[in-house]
Amino acid sequence: MRNVKLTVAYDGTNYHGFQEQRGTGLATVQEVLELCLGRLAGRRVQVTGAGRTDAGVHALGQVVNFDAAGWPIPVERIPLAMNGLLPGDVVVTEAREVGQDFHARFSARAKIYRYTIWNNRIPSPFNRLYSSFWPVPLNDEAMSQACDHLLGRHDFKCFQASGATVKTTVRTLYRAEVIREGTLVHFVFKGDGFLYNMVRIMTGTLLQVGMGKASPDSIRNLLESRQRAQAGPTMPPQGLCLEHVEY
Amino acid sequence: MRNVKLTVAYDGTNYHGFQEQRGTGLATVQEVLELCLGRLAGRRVQVTGAGRTDAGVHALGQVVNFDAAGWPIPVERIPLAMNGLLPGDVVVTEAREVGQDFHARFSARAKIYRYTIWNNRIPSPFNRLYSSFWPVPLNDEAMSQACDHLLGRHDFKCFQASGATVKTTVRTLYRAEVIREGTLVHFVFKGDGFLYNMVRIMTGTLLQVGMGKASPDSIRNLLESRQRAQAGPTMPPQGLCLEHVEY
């Protein structure tokens, strides 16, 4: 086995998420990558992704690995070769040979997600695919205070989509930050793992705080409640981006 | 007549330009605006645009005017009313009542266009619709020097698409600038008028200078030649944006 790690950026607008959905006929990023690698390698290639982004969710730093045994192309030429075949909305930004034991998903130590809001009364035609439109003014300071309550090791069950099943809902958040860049507001989260829809629900909850509908301190009770119904709404997918995976 | 001026931003990706193309069945921004105004006014409304952007070209500050006589909506509510009906890629950013003699096209004193390059070996999935991919390194200083030769009143015939017919090809350029913002390079032009494809050909020519294939001073001879064939290639539409119209 010759284990190759790829860093992949994609505009998720036209995809039904990252992961292959056998038999559905829906285009996924994984399928597009495997099709491209298959053409280059002359045989079927399977990739393993670090995270399963949902339909419409983007990535700047998704990571995949695959077995490139017997493959003629030098690793450093893989991005150029793949980008020449891939559609414009999927780009390989880096390729590197890694150890046998590297696994894009299980070796990941932390992930960074960013949720972006277009915070203006007038929507933007250029940011509509990469942010959520939010015309109501926001109290950034209150949202920052609320973020501090999210930091650390907690049971994040209240931020998990109802119906999701997972062994434990305890996760550690290393970073939770609100960054304003003019009319854009970025919610940046770094954690050792994320529950299903966790970033989109945390952002929806922080926006409630930003509008004054909940206090920053209410986050503490919310976490303790472990009740999805107590948290804010799930924000739409197009504002979400998987920024980076740390190994 | 009640003359209303609208400022309109649009993502031109999915449109066959600004101007209505009767009988072609192709969607244009003008048709979308007129359809929307027609629904609000309950009668056919015709708009006049400041500039005819081509298929795939964007606008941040396109300007149109129309006759709103007998229309019940207060002018300041027009953006919200229209944006509620318009598709997400066309946005009305401002509405203002103007004098009878205001004409979006003929009253325009200057226009600002911006052409954007994604200057990196690796393309960007998020900027692909709003910039041109240009992997070759560029000499910004040389391009800036070339820009200086474009400033002022000149016969810009060499930068006009061959086959275009217009009374005079003399125009005045008030601003010609190269602005680098990380991997993005913006070419900004302000002029009293622009010939067909002028910005796209000027940018293509400046890029030749940036790659060292022509000297900054060569622009002088080029202008004098009045030969389209002596200028650089026409850059693709998606990097171009009509930024602002001055009255």
C-alpha cells in the first residue's frame, strides 16, 4: 500500500454532500474524486474522507486518503493532474504521501468549521451561496460571551439533530469565536469532533443570543438541559464550511 | 411620469447578459427586473439600463430607471418589495426618485469596471464564478506602469472587439489601476465610456505585460496602432463586474 493524503476544497452547492450514496444517482464529492482518480489510475479507486459534509455544505480543507499502490504519477503532480480533470467546483489543493496507518477520518485530532452570515438588510448576490442571509442587527459582544460558555468539554446533546444516534454526545470545543468582517459574520469552531448538525444548531442558538432573545449565560442551562428543543434553529447548509482537519 | 432610479447587483453566471433579447427565450437580467416590476405594478414596466453587460458578466452597481407613475409603493420600500420576489442572484440595493430628465444610460458621466484574476497555481472553487484563473506569476509593478499609459483621452480602437461599429473610438480613462489582494488581482478602470469588450481586452493586454511578454511602454505604440490584433486576448466574462455608474 502507498497511502496518499489529499486536501480538497469544494463548492458544495451542486452536490448531495461529500459521501457516496450508492444507487441514488445523486452526485457527491466522493464520487467525483473517485471517478477522477479511477481515470488517472486505470482502475477503481476508493477514497476515505475526514468528514461527511451535508448537501450544500462547502469545504476549504476536506481531507481524504487512498491507496495509490502501483500508480505512475509522482505525488507532487497529483493536484495538477486531478484539477485538469475535475469540475471547477472541486479542487485538490495538496497531495502528500503519508504513513500506512494514516486514516483521514480516524487519525483526525481536530476539525475547524466556519459558519458565515451575511448580516445586512440587503442580501448579496455574490455571497448567497457561501453564507446565510440575516437581515436583523446582531450584538457581537453578547454572542462572543455566549461562545465562551461553549468552550471545553461538555455534553453537547442539545446541539445534536434530533433522531441522530451516537455512542456519546460528549465533545471538546477548543475554539468558539465570532469574527466580524464588515457585513460578514463568521462563527468559527474547533473541536475534537462534532455531532450531527452541531455547528448549524450552535450558530442558530448564538444568533438568538445576538438578537437578544436569549442571554449569553443561558448557554450554561441549555447545555445542562441536553434538550434539542431548548436550542436555536438549525441554520441552512450554504453558510457552513469545513475549513481544516488537524492530524 | 414618476422617474425611479434603481441600483442593482447581480451574479451574471446564469444570465445571457443584461439586455432583453426578444424572442430568444434566453433569460436576461432586464427581463427578470421587468417581470418583477410588472407583478408589483400590475402592468407592463420597461426599464432602461446604464450598461449592457454581456453573458456571465456581473454587476455590483448597475443602474436602471423606469416610470413608476401611479404606483402605490413608496420609493424607499421598493428594494424590499422587489427582493422578496426576485431570484437570489439579482438584488435591488437602492431605489431613489429622480428628475424627469434622468436617463440611466445617457445621463451616466462615468462607469467603473473591475476585472478580477485568481492568481495562483491552484484554482479556487469559491472564486471561479467571479474571477479568471491565472496560474502564471505576474509582475504587478510592470502592469501598474502599463496602466499609466492608458490614462487620459485616447483612441482606444485597439481594445475594441473586431467587428464592432461605433461612431468614435476615442474615450477618456480617469483611472486604471492594479490592486493586489492576496491571490486576487483586481484591474479597476474608470472611464467616460467603454468600447465593446474594452475592459476584457485591456486586462488581457496588461496580463501580457505582467508575464513579461510585452513592456509597459509598448502600450503607447499599441494605442497608436489602433489594431485589435496588436493587443492581448479578450479575457473571459466571469472576471468582469460593473462596479459603479456615476451621474
